[in-house]
Amino acid sequence: MADDNKKPTSEEQENAVTDDELKQIAGDVSPPDEYPEGQADALEEALEEASDDGELTAVEEGVTSALRATEEAQDTAPVQAFDSAVSGIQSAIESIPGAPEEPQDAHAQPHLSDTTVLFGREFPYSIYTMVFFALGALTIIEVLMAELLASVEIIKIPLLLSIATAKSALVVIFYMHLNHDSRVFAVTFLVPVGIALLSVLFLLGIPAN
Amino acid sequence: MSQVAVEQHHHEMSAEEKARSIDNQKFAMWLFIASETVIFSTMIVAYIVFRIQEPEIVKGVHEALGLSGILLVTFNSFLLLTSSWAMVMGLREIQRGNRAGMIRWFWLVAGLGVAFLAIQYYEYVQMASKGITLYHDPSSEFAGFGMRFYAPTAFHGAHVFAGVLWCLLVMRRASKGVYDKNSVGVEIFGLYWHYVDIVWVLLFTLIYLI
């Protein structure tokens, strides 16, 4: 903060280029869509015109040299390969099903309505409350099934696992918004879940002691 | 020249840049959830293998718990499910621009989280009194169950505790208006809280009902 408040010397004030001049120079060399040649020369000329003595400072010479080197390198194989790779990655991301074309689309507000239409009928509750009712009902069904089918494990276990999976899916889809968020998030979550299920199957194959 | 560069660097974030930043934050949270899934999976898989290999011990534990014990845990599950609902209702309020409404819902989230932990502590005391302990006693009728039970449930409880603290922090930031224009911080906390809820849904079914 102290440096910011330091007053410039008279020599610095004489050599200082005004903000308008800087913006004009920067505007002349704004990044083009492609790689037009001659940008380095244009920058050098603009800087020389802006300078009082027509000489470039060391920094300005460095910048123009770097720009000139970039122009010379643009037709080389590595640069073209890099461009191709970046274009490929962009195309791959855009081709993911459900990936938003515009980033803003992914952040549309969730359903904020106070009513929910289900099977053609309108309920006076938000979708979040409807999901909560479903979760509560499924939990009650789970406990009842566990007690009523206590001795019939071959039916009880798959049934209870199915209900637990359905409850988890409701939370993930509606409360964690995977129904309208990017599919990349779903893949990120489902891959380790799949690995866990595979590990269960693998461990089930190991005989007991 | 440098002034121009600084000016360009510190310009206002465009809508597209903001959206990408939000994407990155949410993606980071999903990656964290993925890593948590791997950790919880090891404990859940260990329990499943024990359940398959020692069905009589698990049946003995369920009988020791009794219907009252199962109903108590069911009630606790309802507390966590309700806290998830309160969480998402709070998120809805802040997205509608109602900061006070969000904070009211989040008081409920934090309160239900604390109640869940209190009941879990009571349950632990009850189970310990019945001889279900971390200590592996080969002569016990519940031999080997304690570690398989306490490891995932206590690890989950630690997540609930961390979630309650995070909830209080979110409420404090919300009261200062941090989320008035951008509620992604609330949404990210919500992802965590709902994930903790999902883990409990699975633990409840696997440990207490099957």
C-alpha cells in the first residue's frame, strides 16, 4: 500500500505514457481470432510512435521479440498439433450428452414452484417436499418389510436393498440436482460407486474361513 | 502497458466466467464425494462380508436391540431425512432471495444434526451395555461385530458433526449477505449434507434391517 501512494519523480512523469495511449496501443494489438502476420511489426511501430525519443525500452523490445517469435512459430508442427489437441478436447466436451452448450444453462435455477404435477395431478407441495414424503414412506415400508419378512431372507434382502437404492437415487437426483446438472458430475459419482459394487462381488467370491 | 494488463486482468467476471467458476467448485465437491465413497465403501464392504459369513452373530445383535432399538434408529433416520429436506428448502429460499428464510431452515438442519448425534450416542451406550464393544472378545456372542459396526457409523457420525459446524458457518456467512447474489456456497454444503444422508440410508438398511 505504501508503494501505491509514492509520488512519481519528475523524470518518471515525463516518460510516462498516458492511459489513453496505452489503451490505444493495446487496442492495436488485441488478440486476433487467427494468426495474422505483421502484428509484431505493428506493435513495434505503435510503440515507437508513442515514445518521445523513438527508442523502445528493454521490456518493449522483449515483448515485440516474443510476438515475432510466436508469429514465426505458428506454422510449425508442434503449434499446429497443440491447436488440434485443444480443438479436439473442446469438441469432446461439447459432445458429452447433457453437457450444456452455454455454461449459463447449467446453472438455471432449480424448480422453485410451490406445486408439483405428478401423473397429471397437481399437488400443493414443492418437488422437494414430495420427495421428502416419498423418502418417509419408503423408510416405513422398509422397517415393516424387515419385520414381516424376517424369516424370508431371499425376498427380504433384495427388496430392502432395492428400496434403499431407490431412496438414495431420489436424494441424488432431486436434492443433489443431478437431474439438471452436468452429466460429468453424475459420472464422477457413479464411477466409484461402480468400483465399490465390483469389489463387493469380488469379495463375495472369497470363501469363508 | 503493465497498467493495461492489470486492468484487463482485474476486470469484472463475465457471466460465462462466473458459470465456469461455479462449475469448478461443484465439480471439486463431487470429486470429494467420490473419494468419500471409496472410503465408506471399504467399511460397508467389510460389514457385508461379515454379514454373509456370520449371519447368526448379526441376528443375535438384532435380537439384542429388539424392536424398540430398531424403532429408535428408525426415528433417528427420520431426523436425518428431515434435515436433508430442510437443507434443500433453505437452498430454495436463498435462491428466491429470502436470506432470513434460509437461515431459519438451516437452524433446523443444524438442530436435527445435533439431535441425530445425541441419539447415536445414546444408542452406543445401550449397545455397549449389551456387550457390543470395539474390543474383540472371541468368547463373546457378538464377537467381531463391534468393529464392523462402530467404524462406519462413527465415521458417519463424524461427518454429521463436521456438517453441523459447516452449517453454522454457512449461516454466519449468509447473515452477512455473502450468498445474496451467488448461492453456490450453500449448494456445495448441500451436496455434502445430502451425501451424508445417502450414506446413512445405506448403513441403516444394511446394518439394522438386513
